[in-house]
Amino acid sequence: MSFFEAHRAMLERAVSTCRSRTYWSAFPEAASGKIYGETAKADGEAAFKAMLGKPFELDQPAQGRAGKETSPYGIALGITYPTGSADSFVEASRKAGEGWAAASIEDRVGVCLEILQRINRQSFLMANAVMHTTGQSFMMAFQAGGPHAQDRGLEAVAYAYDEMTRVPGTAEWSKPQGKGDPIVLDKQWRIIPRGVSLVIGCATFPTWNSYPAIFASLATGNSVIVKPHPGAILPLAISVRIARDVIKEAGFDPNVLLLVADDADKPLAKDFVTNPGVAMIDFTGGPAFGSWVRENAATDLVFTEEAGINPIVIDSTNDFRGMCANVAFSLSLYSGQMCTAPQNIFVPAGGIATNDGPKSFDEVAAGIGSAIDKLLGDPDRAAGILGAVQNEATAARVVAARKLGRIVRDSGPAPVTGFNDARTASPLVLAIDVADESAWGEERFGPISFVVKTANTVESIARAAESTKRKGAITASLYSTDDKVIDQAADAFARAGVALSVNLTGGIYVNQSAAFSDYHVTGANPAGNACLTDAAFVANRFRIASFRRQRAA
Amino acid sequence: MSFFEAHRAMLERAVSTCRSRTYWSAFPEAASGKIYGETAKADGEAAFKAMLGKPFELDQPAQGRAGKETSPYGIALGITYPTGSADSFVEASRKAGEGWAAASIEDRVGVCLEILQRINRQSFLMANAVMHTTGQSFMMAFQAGGPHAQDRGLEAVAYAYDEMTRVPGTAEWSKPQGKGDPIVLDKQWRIIPRGVSLVIGCATFPTWNSYPAIFASLATGNSVIVKPHPGAILPLAISVRIARDVIKEAGFDPNVLLLVADDADKPLAKDFVTNPGVAMIDFTGGPAFGSWVRENAATDLVFTEEAGINPIVIDSTNDFRGMCANVAFSLSLYSGQMCTAPQNIFVPAGGIATNDGPKSFDEVAAGIGSAIDKLLGDPDRAAGILGAVQNEATAARVVAARKLGRIVRDSGPAPVTGFNDARTASPLVLAIDVADESAWGEERFGPISFVVKTANTVESIARAAESTKRKGAITASLYSTDDKVIDQAADAFARAGVALSVNLTGGIYVNQSAAFSDYHVTGANPAGNACLTDAAFVANRFRIASFRRQRAA
């Protein structure tokens, strides 16, 4: 059975769920031995440990090695990866792309699905790799770096398949000519890819944020060069190795997918971005380099997810404790290092109405602060939520931010059992007036948030929407018992191009973005110029070549 | 009945035909009194004449008037149009766009369909307007400027509708939680437009080439500013006036659609292209200004159709006369001023095999030359095919081109009955060696073509594909009786991103591109960065805003 036939049911379910946007997951998120095999956890850890301190085996053309990753949990990985110059990699990619471009839609899509399936089987290895590059806790690294990322990859394959199969392979075009014979043309169409696709990954979600682009480009016939963040190479190196095996098995040149590793002190990204042989670029990372990429890329086809300042507007609630607990979790999860984590919590100066009676501004701020303390009261539980801090600069930013407002809840260390040198920081919460926009109006990446005092909810919504338009936002959140306020916020945040969550109090958080249902990023504000999970994300990765032939009379 | 319901059947047929790509036309191409009304022809001409020498009535904000169109048939139109500055127009457009953005998909699409229907009723007026701006013959102006353009507009509406309705309005997302209650979120999505859309038209096909962009942008909720070529304002002014009436009737601010006219000696396009309030740009025109637009636009979202040099490869034929006649017509139609007209005809030095026995290179060239003479032998028939030459520069180019090779068939005047001052030029055909690439390797817009002598068909295909990659091409054509050659050409031209027609000998020509079936432009070579008629052309004109709300327990 072909790869395509083997995975056809999964693909069809993915295509239909992308349209219904109801709940579904192809790859189980439970890190369970019953699903992944009783020894999977131990095997994954052993496989990870066996990689440490060694050259990573990857059979690709290279002119040297790079790689200086250190775990945020305090261990040096000591892994190096084969790498090379933009000119040589782009040429190898272009060459390999010829055969890939000529393959059928089903052959390419089948290969993509098989890659995802095999990556899924390595989810425990991936969990270790993601944990020790991003600083995510083990459980989060398993889920977000494993099955959730795989679901996002599958989603991109589903969109690509759906989009490509909208173009019929053939048609008989018969134009009536009054009483005469019709003019008949036999027409054929084929998908032609753009060429070499460059995917630049980020340090915090190397797989989740890159799989959509990698699989969208592969499925539509492009060859792909993956340039991971120098701090998080391993998860993508493992992914590329698995993928190359499948590509080769299917009879294609494995250079259809290449990994280019680099070091922070010897970066290669700019060489690739400006290489005229690169047909399109996907970038996830900070807005500084993001805008450089947009402005300097040799190609006009650039998809970015950059960053933003995500707002929460608190107007009123009928579950004050649930609200505070929910917000506390959102601020704590992965120490605020998610692109979907909130930064600014807008609360009226006059306080809010709640099921526990009126709460003043200070009481709301304190409620969130103590919910964080409660959530993180148990150190092991805290470590499982917070993880570690990916980047030294983020840790320094937390310290510097303490001067920006009145400290509602201070940041502190968050020890991780077994990792004495882990770089950690629990959430810092500051109270501030809305006038101090120089503080809250900039992105403060990491576990830093502001409770921002506004005149009223109208001002809260206005300022939150305004900062979204100016600096970008991927998520917004609202708490209100008033349907009129909810409608106003829905309008304002839709216009600002940000996804809005309302009255989250239970086990679902504004940070979470579910594959097949939640569109991730809108492309309609500075947080990114594209949505990672819609038709536009794939439709322009290929073009359509036409052939028509007059039928002999 | 709403506009949407009134036109629903037409829309659904358009959507399904875009997927089957079989023959269909919504708007009849026959300039027949039985279809358009017995007095339609006379009414259209009278309405056109009544416009001459007067200010064009268009109730839109303006700070002055522009317009100096002269007919290629030798009469000055003397019509002026209200116009204004980029700042004021962009602001008026932005403001009007707010209500338009908030309308339902059905309301907007219904308005677009009604506009097309009303424009269709004015097809005879449009024929006169297109004829006396572009220089097309009356019949071509009727068809290409009228029903064919309307079909292309409908096609864009169909793609937009299909694309927007792939996003569900609502979904219940219910995630199982083992034995506990599922987490349930009520989700909603809405289409959010990009904002102000600028459409820059061309002088040769003001409606056909601009309707796809205008209707794709309008349907997806954007407000649109139309900037016609200063030489062909009237057809778009009539379109905008009809559209504004419908928009107003439907209860929207008519400034959702604005016309900005300018004069060649006082151009306004650059002001609009660089205005930061413009969210996207569609450009049709020459590559010089096209590349300026791509490089200087304030927005990254730019769709262009520029120009190219379209090749014909002649390898062999079993209908020599039919082939020569077909090529002759393609070279003659609208005096070679179509973006789909061939320029270079590659023929092997050793000649070709035909049903009439072997034909030498010179015999093939002569065959095409005499087929042109025959086609244009009757002056009235000639005028109906050739029309007039839109631009003085094109006429001068024909004269200058005579030195570029051996004249196979010389260009000459082509008088038009009733228009003594018409600017005309019949096709110039030159024979040339493939080595003289400085001659054939550049775009020579107008009735100028080269019969290019190559070593063999392999070289013909290679050079034709190569020039396509370098300079762009929208169409390619092949004559061959050898399926292997056809397959090789199909591969080569698909890789070069150009639509290929094979063995056209009857009443269908390489220049023709049929709505709902032929993709126009691929976006995969320098002839343009977008296809005017695919999903990617509409999918990025809007974004998706998400709203999710936790269901109360």
C-alpha cells in the first residue's frame, strides 16, 4: 500500500475538520505508555542522552559543522550538525527539487503524512530535545513539541492537498458554435512549485511554529531548507533526519529537505534570506530580524510570525476565583514565553463587579497575584508549569522590568528538581497606569505582565485594540458578564485582527491554539503578515501550469 | 428578493465551473439585439456620443477634474472626470470601507453580482467606450470589454465567495476530558478585509484586466480605488458609476468604490502606490512601471500583470494551411496589442514536415506572411480584426522595428471606414536568426513578430522556455505531430510557468483566455507575479478573525 493510501483516512478527516473546525486531534497528546509503547519514555530519554556530546548523524552535503546549544536546564548539549554555505545548499535544494516537483500530488502528500507518522513515534525523544533547547517543561515539550506540532503539520498538509486538488487534472472544454460543430479543447493542468523554500525557526517552539511552513512547502512540491534558531537546532534536526529517510525510501533525492545549522556568533540566516535562488521564506522570531527579513529578502514571498503584546480586558466576571486562576495559569505557563501569552491586563480604576461583590483595581491585581502564588505553591508543580527560561536576555529583562511599575507579585527563582543550574523566573506582575505606555506599550518578552489601570472598560478595549494595531497581538482575552461589552470587544478586536477568547475560567487558556480549529495569527496586525493555518498560507506556494490541445476534427 | 438570492444560481454555476473548468459563460458574447434589446446598439452609441465633450457625471468627492483621452480612431473624447489627491481619496475610501467590511458575505457578494448584471446591460455603451479608448474594433470591444470582462469579474466573485465560505461562521468545539465533562467552546469566525485596495488599469484592456481585482477586492470586503490608465478612463468610469449606484441602493457608502482619473502629463499613480493607507495594489501595465510599483509600494501585497514575449514553436503540422491561418489571426488580432499575442515564432533552419510535404524555413515564414495578406485582404474585415493602435509609441515602434530583420511581411496602414484619422498598422513579420537575441529577446509591443531560425525543435523549445523565464510570457503555442515533442514542450513550458496551447488550427487562438477555464497568467515568470483567476488571487485579500467563548458549565 502506498504511503498515501495508508494515511488517506487521516488526511480526509483533517481536510474535513479544517472546514468544520470542530475538535479533533490526529496524534494523541497523552504521554502514555499505552499509546506510545511501555518503553517509549525510557527509550526516548536514552536516545536523547546518546546524542549528547556527539556529532549529530545527518547524511547531507556539508562543508563543516555548527552547533553550540546549551539547555536552559543547565547542561551543555555538545552536539554539532553538518552545515554549509547558502550557495551550495540552495543549489543542492534546487537540484533535488526537480524530481520532487514532478511527483504526483498523492506521492508528495503521502510522503508528508508518513513523515509525520514517524515523527509521532519519536515523540518522547522529541520531548527531551524540545525541553533541553526551549526550556519547556517535559510535559509541555512532549505535547507542544510533539503531537500538537504534528497536528499543525498535518493541518498544513490538509490545506495543501485541498488547495491543489481544487485544480482539476483535466477537462474537456466544448464551446458551442451555433449550428456548427463545437470547438473542443482537451485541457490539462499541473501544479508547479515555487522552488526553494527557506524556513527559519524560533528558539521557543522549534517544531510547532515551523512544521506548518515545512509541510505546506513540501506538500506543494517545493524543496525546503530548514534554518533552526541556533539555540534550538536539535528538534528540527531530528525532524529533518526522519523526513529525509522517508523521502529517500520513496525514491526521491533526500536533499528535498536540508538542515542548515548555525551558531549565534556566526549566523547564516542573512546569506540564505538574500540568496536569489530562494523562492519563498517563512520566518518565526522577533520583529527586529523579522522586519529585516521582510525588507531584505531576495523574494517578495515572505510569511512571518513575529511578536506582539497580547491584552486581557477585565470588565466583570461571575467567577472571580476561576478568572484569577485562569489568568494566573496563562501568565505562568512556560514562564510567559509563548507568543500567545498575555502581557497587559486592563482593569478599570473603579474596579469591577464580580460574583463575590465589587472588587477594586487593587483587589483584582492582588487576586491575580495570589492565584499565581497558589498555582506555584508546590515546587514540582511549579516547575512543570514554568519550565525554564530559554534565553539569558529574557532573565535579565525580568530583573530590569521590576522598576517599571508597582510590584504586585515579584518574580523569583523556580528550582527544578535534578537541574540545579536551570535558568528560571516565575511571573513578575506590575501595576501601572494606562498613561505609562512606554512601559506596557512595548513587547516585554518573558514572565512580565502589567495590570493596567484605565478609566473604564471602553478605554480598556480602545487601548488594547490600539496597541494591537501598533505593536501586534496574536491573542486577546476578555472577561465580561455583559453581552453588549462582549459584542463591542468582538468588533474592536476583529478590526485589530486579533483572536479573542471570552470568559475562560476552566481548563482552557488563552495561550492555547488548537490545530484544525483555531487559526493561528491573523496576518492582519504587526504580530505577523500571515496566518499559519489558512488557505492563503498554502495557495501561493504553488502555481498552475496549463496545457490545452485542439481536438482533431 | 435580495441581490444575493436573485443571482444565486449564476453564482453557484460560476463556483462549480471554476472547479470543473469546462465551458461556460454567464454573459452572452453575441452582440445581438435579441439578447440585449433591439435598440441596444443604437442606444449604446447614442449614450456614448452624448458623453463626448462633457464633464462625466460621477457623484464622488473630488478636488478638480482630469481627463484628456483621444480615440485611436482619431477623435478627441473631450471628457473630464472628477479626481483628487491620494490623501483625500484614501481617507474617503477607508471611511466608506468600515460599513462595507461589516456587511455579510452574502450582502457584499450580492452587490457585486448586481453590479455585473447592470454593467452587462450597458455592454453596447461599453463597446463604444472601449473601442474609442483602446483602439479595439467594435466587435472585439463589445466582447472583450463587455461580456468576457464581466465573466472574468464573476469568476473573481465566485473565487472570493468560495474562499470566504470555506471558513465556517460558527462551531462547537468540544474536547473530551476522560471521564470528566468535555471542555466546550463556542467559536465564531468573521472575515476581515485588508482595507483600501488600489487597482491600476491598463490602456488596452481596461475592463477585462481590472475587473478580476476590483471584484475580488470588493467581494472580500475591501474598499476599492480604481486608477485607470490616462488613455482609457471612460470604460472604468462607466463601470464605477454603475457600481456606485448599486452600492448606494444597497445602503452602503458609495465611496466603497472611487475613481481617480489622471492625465499622462500629471500622473497620480505614484502618490497612491506609496500612500501608507493603501493595503494592497493590483497593477496591470508595462514592466518598467510594474517593477517600480513592486519596489516602492507602501504595502507588501502587490499583484501584477506586466508583460512578456510569447513564443510559438513550430515543429511539424498535418494542417499547414490551418496553422498558417491560425497564426496569422493571432498576430493580427487587435494589431498584436494583446498581452497574450505571440511575438516569436521559432522554426528549424531545416524546415518542417507538413501534410503538404516538407516546407523550408522560408516557406513557413512566407506561409504565415501570405496568410496574413489573405486574412486582411478585405479592408472592412481587416479593420474588424486589427482595430487601431492605442498608443503613438506603438506605431513608432513598428516603424523602427523594420530594421531588425529581413522583412517577410511589411506593416502598412489599415484604413477604417468612417475614421480617416485612425492610427493603424498591420502586422510586421521579420525573419531573423536565433543568435540575434537583441532583436527577438526583448518585448516589442504591437504588431511586430519574428520568425526565428533555430537549429532544430529542441533548440526552439529551449530558447522559447529560456526567454520566458528571463522576460516572461503569458502564452506559448506549439505545432507538432509528434507526441514526444508535445510532452517535452509541455514539461519545458510548465517549468517556465507559461500556459501552452497545442495545434490550434480552427476557430480558437492562443490569444484567447476563457473565463472559468483558462487560468490567466501563472505568476511563475516575469510576466506577472500573480494569476488573475485562482484561489491565491483572492485568499489573501481578507483575513479571519476568531472569537471563542467558554460555555458556562
